[in-house]
Amino acid sequence: MLLIRFVTLFALVLSIGGPLYAGSFDLEKDFKRLDSAVAVYQSVIAEREGEITAYKSHATDVMSVDDIYRYTKHLYLMYLKFDTDSAIHYAQLCDSIATANEMEPEATLARIDLALACIFRGETFRAYNLLEKLGDIRQMDAGCQPKMAVTILEFYLRLNYPPAGTRGTAYSREMAELWSRYGGYLPRDGWLYAYYQALITEQTDRDALLRHVATAPQPSVQAAMLLYALATVSRAGGDEEAYCHYLACSAVNDILSANREASSLMALLNTPYIANNSRRAARYAMLCTDNAGHYYDRWRSPDVAAAQTLIIRPYEQRLEQEGRRMRIAIGLLVALVVAVCILLGGMRRRRRRTEHRMEDMRMANQSLQEEAKRERQMLTQMETSNEQLRAKISQHNAHFMDIYLFASQYIHDVQCFQNSVYNLFVAGRADKAARRLAQSGEKEKHLQAFYQQFDKGFLASHPDFISRLNNLLRPECRVPLPHDALTPELRIYALVSIGMTDSISIAHFLHYSPQTVYNYRLRMRRNALISEKAFARTVADFYIQESGDDPRADNPGAAPITP
């Protein structure tokens, strides 16, 4: 097995030394190298687990505090891209050790490590709270600032990261501001600077990335990250062939370095080079599913679920073809049996030949049945994986709502702020009110921005909502498909469809009056083809039926569905 890994690694180094700088690539060779890496994936994982176990055995009872801290920090680094649960545990342990022994810089670094592990695990709000507690990066020790900058950049990249080449002007401006604020804390000649500049701005120096790749150890997580950045820059420049080449090289590094995050392999599944090869797509998708089950990356769950559809459909078609072949074989077998019965008298030699032929057909039929059985078993496994991933998608919807509840609370705070300023004016303290007003914004501006962001996010995650709702309405009352905005009544029923059914809660969330919410809901129900109660229940069950999980089931005290 080590020989296979060595041959695979040697081929990878040769590929990076050649086509990495060329203008064209042999993608089939790239994918064959990736297939070889996938074949040794389990042995790589077992080897990494053995390394961790061996390192843990080095602990002794006579270690100093510094040795214990370094020992625990090394375990955190070994687990960071391998098992986020264990990484979080050892980051917390580092924090406890440093805090108990008044090691302030080390304690700060441990808390930053904990936030980074939470980001990799998809625990957005926990990571956000940890970053808030760490405070302003400008007030930190200089040795902590680069690690803090990396953690903040990872947080915003994963919070709302569109595909390369599809960024809007507003998003690009926001990310440029983010880079100008935190990019300066990274060494300009270091590989991390080039990597994050490529992901955030898509305008990094391509030659600088190539130089860093040439000096990076192979295989390693560093090489995988740099190659992924090269793929991002290539796709932004419209070079799909280079994009797939660098993704394949990055995926090989991910696998051989036991990096269970494996973002490159997931990105490859959405390219036509993989989608057109169902067997290869099946192997890659199953590896991504296995990684998601161990790495607990909540961001990737919807992507893995989408990848399953690439492999289920071809297997269903193949199963149908095998069924047709089986029916043809059975028909031929029956015809042969009838022919044997008719010619049985006096044709012993021919009968023997026919019997041999029948035996061959029986063996072929048995082989077809066994093949069909294997196909059905594989399809059953795929369906089981799909059910597990649907449960993760329901978690994604919950995170989606958390973000907008946070935004709604922010708008409420703005309104309270305006009231307090007004009270200052009434109390005759205009000077203090003026100072406070100079730091505030207008509520309406924030409210419209909230609606715009909510509409955009909801339509992106539930693109079929309008068509589903129109199916319940009379033809003359159906609403046109919006581009990127919802009407107030559509916005109300959008909340109903994802679990917020109480009118008071909806009014508080959207900052409408309860009477306004009631009027909009009543008007929509009266335009329905079905009864009002059935209409309300159907809208509330739009996405519960798909995920198989009712968000109200985990909260017995939740408000019932109201008209």
C-alpha cells in the first residue's frame, strides 16, 4: 500500500512540474492520478489515525507546563483538518492550560484556534461569539494578529462565498474592503497572503501562486490550498480546463494528506468532466459523503446531497436495462423449452445440444440476476445516504433563519436607538442627541436592506416557492415570478413555508403590524383553490415533506399554525 502511495505521489509531482506552467492539460491523466489516490484513501486515513495514536503515547507525567501546552497544541493541529470535534476539544484544553498558568499570548492563540475549528465545523454563531470576545485585532499582541486575520477571513469566506466568476459588484466591493482591513496582517511574501488574496479578490499574482506551489511540500494541506486558489483564479479568468486540472491536483493532495475537508473534490463533482462518468462520480461522491460524516462540515451538506443525484440516475437507468435483458432471457428460455418439448421424440442428439444451450442460458440468467441484485443494493445504499443528508439540509434551513432573526433584532435595536435620541431632545439635551445621531443610520434604510437580503437569500434557497404557491391559487390571482424581491404578502408566506406560522412572530420579524399580517394572509387565503385551513397547512408543509423533518417537532411549545 505504501508503494501505491509513493507511485501516486511521484506522478503528482511530475504533473505539477510540467502542465502546471503549460497552456494545455491532459485531464484524463489528472483524473487517473486522482482515481489512484481515492483507491488508497482508507489506508491514508488509517495511517493518520496510527500517527495520532503514536503521538498520544509520548505523553508522560513529568512534562513541564510548556511541554504539555506544546503537546496539546500539536494534537489540535493534527486534528484540525481531520476531526473537528477533537480539534475543538484540544483547543479548549490549550485555553485551559494557558489560562491556569497565566500564559496570556498562548491563551489568546488557543481561543483563536477554537474559533477557527468552530468555523471549519460550520458552527457560525459560536465562532462569531468567540471572535467578538477576542476583541479588536489592532489591540492584540503582534504574534497573534496573523492567526486572528486568517480566522476572520475564513469566517467571512464561508459565511457567504459565491462561486468564482459569479460575484456581483456589491459583494466584490465588500470583500475588497475586508481584504484591505485584514490582509495587511499577513506576511506579503508568505503563501497565506497569496492564497487568501486569490480567494477574496480573484486578482492575485498567478506567478506568485505558482512559486509557492513549487516550494510547498507534496503532499500537504498547504499544497492543496494553493492549488485550489490557482483553480479559483483560473475559473475567474474563464479557463475551465486549468480550473479542473488544478482542482484534481489539489484533491490528490487533500486525500494523501488526510484532509477530510476536501473542498477540491467536491468542486470537481460539479464539472462536466466528472458528471459524464457515472462510475467515477459514484466513487468521488461516496468519498465526499464519508468525509462529511467524519468531518461534520455543515456548509457542505447541501453540496453532497446535490452530488448524489449525479450517480443515482445512471444506476436507475442501468437497472432498467438489466431488467429488460432479464425478460428477454426468460422469453428465450421459454421458447427453447417449448421447442425441446415439440422435438423431444426421436431427436436425442438434438435434445442434448438443446439441453447444453439451456444450461448456458440458465447461467447467463443467474449472472444477470446477481448483477441486478448488486445494483439494487447499491441503489439502496445511495437512498440511505440521501436520507441522512436531508437531515443535514434541515439544519442548514435553521441556520438560514438564525441569520435573519439576528438582522431583525438589529433593526429593532436601531428603532430603540432613535427613540432614545428623541427623548434626549425632549429633555433638552440636544447636544448629546446630536452626537449620538451622528453615529446612527436611518431605520428605513436598514429595514429595506433587511428585506432585500431576506428576499435574495430565500429565493436562492427556495427557488420553487412562487410556483408552488401559484399552484394553490386561482389562475386570475396568481402572482408573477419576481426577479430578486418578494411582495409583503409573499414575504409573509415565505416565513410560513419554513416554519414561522404565528402572525405575531411574523409581524415582529418583518416589522409589520399584526393587523397588516392578518390582512395579507386573509387576502391570500381567499384567492386559494382549496379551503382556507387546507391552504395554510399546505403552505406550512411545503418543505417539511421534502426534508422529512418538522421543525415544530423539536419544540412542543411552538405556536400552532394559525389562519
